[in-house]
Amino acid sequence: MGTLAIIVPCYNEEEAIPIFYPAVEKVLRQLPELKTQYWFINDGSSDGTLLKLRQLHESVPQRVHYISFSRNFGKEAALYAGLRAQKADYVVVMDVDLQDPPEYLPKMYQLLKTQDYDCVATRRIDRSGESRIKAFLSDRFYHFINQISNTKIVSGARDYRMMTSQMVEAVLSLTEYNRFSKGIFSWVGFKTKYLEYHYQERIAGKTGWTTWKLFRYAADGIADFSQVPLDLAVWIGTTSFVLSILGIIFVILRRIFVPSSSIFGWASLISILLLLGGLQLLCIGILGKYIGRIYLQVKHRPIYIIKEQK
């Protein structure tokens, strides 16, 4: 009998947990050859999520496990903790709100068993349930990062996937502090099959992913998997330097060949100074973004801290 571990990050999901578990169990009846274990990761929830997980664990102590963080460390830390805790032949990562359809689990397993795949992942082909601004920014992000990064990320890709233990070990070998799982899953390689599905409504609760949080998450992904922003800063600085030299030469030559000419335009001069100053601050900010990530990495702080585990 093979083993399957289901990793489920949770943040303020007390309403979704009692619905999620029976929904997944209903689907898993189609896979009697798999011995399943659940790993719920409570990411510092402020509601009754931990209480629900305790109750679920007490009802099925051999199959349902949970890890509770000392505070909120983020979904990436929760995924990493779940992957480290499990010991199974196959591993599934999915959200507790059932926006990741459990009905795909049997198909994922069959593809891994019968074909030469190491991972069966999912991607959403529409964003009908999101605001137009969020949908537009998400689409632009995938297009942009695939233009500037050597690690290609499939548009609309979800964390929802089933992986072999070999691929999971490869993912865990990347112990970086700043984690961007979509990029990590692609970077480690392995043969991946993508299943497409349409937008699914949350079964309960509300999402914690605001537009600002998604923007920061996208910025982290770009910094983790591309050095193009640093190259851009270099090109901006070089271009500004060359234009400044050409401007100085122009002013000197004009003064030599047209002595009677005078230099006017203080407003233009101030505008140029502000422009150059702004470009310098932009480049310093880009550089600081990367240096900050190095700073966090070299301190070797733990990615998460466990307060309770069952």
C-alpha cells in the first residue's frame, strides 16, 4: 500500500476546515490503495482554527496531524513546514477553502502511476471571481517574470499539485529563507503535467490575499528568480552618466563657439536634477531589495517556529 500526504496551510479558516475534510475523504474513497495522512499547518490564526484542528485530530488521531506556529510566518513557511513533516510516497499541496478541487486527486495519482511524470500540477484558465484590477495584475506578473527570468512559471499556476517523494526532497533541499514556491517548483525541474480548471468559489470565510499582499508576493518572486532589476539599475546609471557627459560637452562647445550665448532655464535644470536624483534612488532601492534578502539569509533565522504539533 502506497502513502499519500496532504499538506494544507490554514490561516483563519475555522469555517472551512469542517467542510474540507469530509469533502476530500469522499474523493479519496476512489483511491483505496493509498494510505492517507493529513498535515494541517496553522499559520498563526487569530480565530478558532487551532481548536478545529485539535478536534479533528482527536477524532482521527492516526491520520490527521497538525502543526501550529508561534505566530504568522506566511503561507510559504507553512508549505515548507508541511513538506518537512510528512513521510509519504506522494505529496499533495492544496488550500483548505476548496478552491483547489479535490476531484482531481484520483486523476493526479493515475497520471503519476501510469505515465512518466514527477508532478501533476494545476492552473486556472480564468479569473472570473476576481476583480479586474487583480486579474490584470496577475496576468501581467506572469508575463513579466517569464520575460526576465530563466525559470519559467506557467500562467495561472496554482500551488495545488501532487508530487513524488523524489521531487519533494529536491524542493526541501532549497533551504532559502525567502521562499517563492511557484518558482521553486519550476526551478527544481522534473517532468510536470498541468491540469486546467475554472475558477472555484471559496466554501467559507474570506481570503487573506489583498491586492497589496499579492503585489509584495510578486515582487518577492521577481527578486528571487531574476537579476534583471539589478541589470536595469546598471543600465539606468550608465545611460544617465553618458547623457550627463554629452550635456557637459555641449555646454562647453556652445560657450567656445558662441561666446555671446547665455544659459537660461533654471526650471529645466532643477527638473533634470530631480530626474537624476529619482533615478539614483530607484537604483539604490533595487540594490537594497537584494541586499536585504542577503541580510535575512545570512542571519540564519528559522523559517518558522512551532508552538504545538500533533
